[in-house]
Amino acid sequence: MISTLTPRRIFLLVLLAALLVQAAWILSMPAFRGIDEFDHVYKAEAVAHGQLLDEGATSAGRGGLVKVPNDVVAAASAQCDSYDYTGHDNCHPVDHVGSGMVTVATAASTYNPTYYAVVGLMAQPFSGAATDFALRAYTAVLAALLLAWAAVVTSGWARNGWPLLALLVSATPVLIYSTTVASPNGVGYAAACLLWAAGLGLVEQPGRPRVAALTTAAVTMMVTHSTGLMWLALVVAVIALLQPLSSWRALFRSSRRALTGAGAIVGLSAAACVAWILLAKTNALSPTTDGSIYPPLGQLAKGQFVWALQTIAAFPIRNDAAPGIVYALWLVPFVFLLFAGIRSASSRLRRVALVLLAFWVAVPLALTFLAYASEGLAWQGRYALALAVGFPALAGLALHRGTRGPRSVHTVAGVTLCALAQTISCVSIAWTEGSGSLSPTFVGSFPGAVVLVAALAMTGAMLPMLVARSYRLPVVEPVQSRPVVEVGT
């Protein structure tokens, strides 16, 4: 497979595409309107001012008390008050501590501070609602860099355009939306895309271990969510099943030094994350008083269906469904890719896909069952995106091993349908949130702003067409060009 684009141009094209769509999302949403966004903004401000641990739990809200600038709390108050799950201490100052600082409660008080330190320090020149928009922008850039890196890594081992189309399908509207909220989740999802790209590259081209990509993806996933270590372990387990143990032993022997160093960095990072979870009691659960211990089976079954749809679209908060056309548009290329991949896959690859499916179904059910007494049905489909993006990735891998790349009609249709889904998602939020907003908003302040949002989203979402169509098959593909390690048996 020959690409007419250099890795640098692929990186820049995908980076630009992501940033344009992300800009549309950022402009669409009023400040603090993203999922639990005010909680994360408080945490970022607290960490940036030197506070890693909270000052104790609040009695009139959720989470722990942290010190943040009063102007940020004032800007978030109205939006925060509009939710039925928040308390007074989440939305209003508890105490004034001087120098313009106040204490306020945040549900993110025990989260790993790494992400918050990075974006929080960069947002210090801003105040009020501008702080939130700055945090969104920094978050978007971090995630866009990871997605562009994933595209470059994929292009390095793909013999045709299927894996790149699969990466595009992986970037669902809710994944891109999550990268534009002032929250670490979206950065973790983008890192999962990079992990799948580098992991499958390791299988297909064992002579190029791509250690930097693997290490960066693994560490980023762990530090951006308390469940990151679990998702990392599951993704690694799935990828490990793609070839026999003997092949992995041979790979380790040939790249012992590089892989040992990467393993040491990942291991130390994992130990640090576990230490933080134990110190801050991040995953501690408190039983409720309503007597409910286990969820009804009917609710779990319904939840699984809802969670599946939420991996495509759910915004601005977790229970808000997107227009039905968004799901329909995205499912067309996803289902096509999935069935085409199943037809082309080896028996080993099909079994691996079944293992991935089992993880994707069982883990949310098990965690919901265990945490129901404290959290109720609090699970969100996007939480399992680290696994969900693996389905298109495995399908792309199976099709990449074939002799033909996607036809032009496949490329045009796939990119166009995904672009329409992204654009409709952004425009629907801009249209519904633009008027009567409880916090500062761009679309409610400028005439024609919705048109600008649509233009940004559509332009950015169509740019991957240039990347996907840059692949062409050589006249003859020698047998020797196949991977050294056989993985299809």
C-alpha cells in the first residue's frame, strides 16, 4: 500500500480536521454546560493554585471542598443550580478565604491531578467564564494531537485505507464532544485511539514497536480517569490475543531494551495512579439510605441498550439524546465496516472480537451492579469508549489484510455520513442552547453564529477525505511485504 501523503501532512490534516470540529463544539455550548463541567473547572483551578487534596466533604452538596477564585464560581452558579443533582455548596461559595478566593464543593476533588495541573496552569491568565473556554481549548488541543498521532501511526502500517476509515468511525460525535469539555475524559478517549493504533501496528509490524506512542497512550489513559488502568489492561489483553505467545516472546527478544524501558515507565505510572486512588479514596462508595442494593434486571437490560447509543451521541449531559438522524447516519458506516470486517477476518481475529464484545458488555454491567447502592444507574456509555473504539479498529485490521482497499464510493460515503452526523450534532446543540442560556455563550451573542458552527464542523469533518483517498494499491503486492509475524491463524 502506497500513501501519497507524508506522515507530516497526514498529521497536520487530521490535526486541523479535529481542531475545526472541536472549535464548532466549543462555540456551540454555553460555559459550564458540558457534563459535570463546573466540577472539573473547580478542580483545575484548585490544583493550579497548589491544592491537590480537598479540605473535607461538604454537607450540602457532593464531593469535597476546594479553594477557587470567586469569579469562576459566580460565573458557574446559575448553570450549576439548574441541575437536580447538585447542592448549594456545589454552586455557591461556602466560605470567603481572602484574595478573591472562596471554598466550593466539587465531585472531582479526589481525581488524579495530572490533567488538571497541565490545563489549569495554562488557564491562569483568564477569569470567570473565560476560564472555562480556555480549559476547553487546551483540552481540545491535547486530544487533537493524540488523534493526529493515531492517524500517523495507523498510516504507517496500513496497506490500504480501511484502517484510517475505521479510525474515523471510532471518533464518534460523543468522543469528539468529550474532547471539547473542560474534563480529562476526552483526552483519555483520544489516548485509547492512539493505543489501539499503536497496538495493532505492533502486531502487524513487530520490527517497529512504536514505543513512544504506546507509552504515551498508556500513561495518558491511566492519569485521566480512575478506571483508566482497568481499560488499559483490557485493551492490552485483547491486542495480546491477536497472535500466539511465541510471537510476543520473539518480539520482546528483538526489542528488549525499548520495550523494557516502556514497561518500566508504564509500571511506575500505574503504581503512582494506584497510590493516588488509595490516598485520595477516589473510588470510595457510600451506601444510600433508600434501601436499594441491586438494580432490577430490566433496568440493566435497558441500560445496556442506552449505553450502546451513548457511545455514539449523548450531549450536553449524559441523558440528553441527540437527534435520531445522528445515530442512523453513524450506524451505516459502522455496521458496514463491522460486517465487512467479519467476512474478511481470520478465525483468530473473530474470536478476539468476541472477547472484546464480552468485555464491553460485562464490565459496565458488573460495575453498575456493584455500585448501584451508592451511585444508582450512573454509568455512561462513553465511559467504555476505550473498548468501543476497538470494534472499528479490529474491522479495519481485518480488511487491511485483504488485497483491496476501499472503493471511492466507500470512502466518500463513509466520510460524508460521519461528517453529517458530527455537523448535525453541533448544530443541534448550538440551536437549542443558543437562546435562554444560563451562562455566557457564543452562539447566543452573535447573529449567524449557528451558520459558522455548521461551517466549521462540516469543513473539519470532511477533511479526512483527503487522507483516506490518499491511499492507492500498487500494481503488484509481493508476498514478502506481509508482516513477519503471522497473526491470522
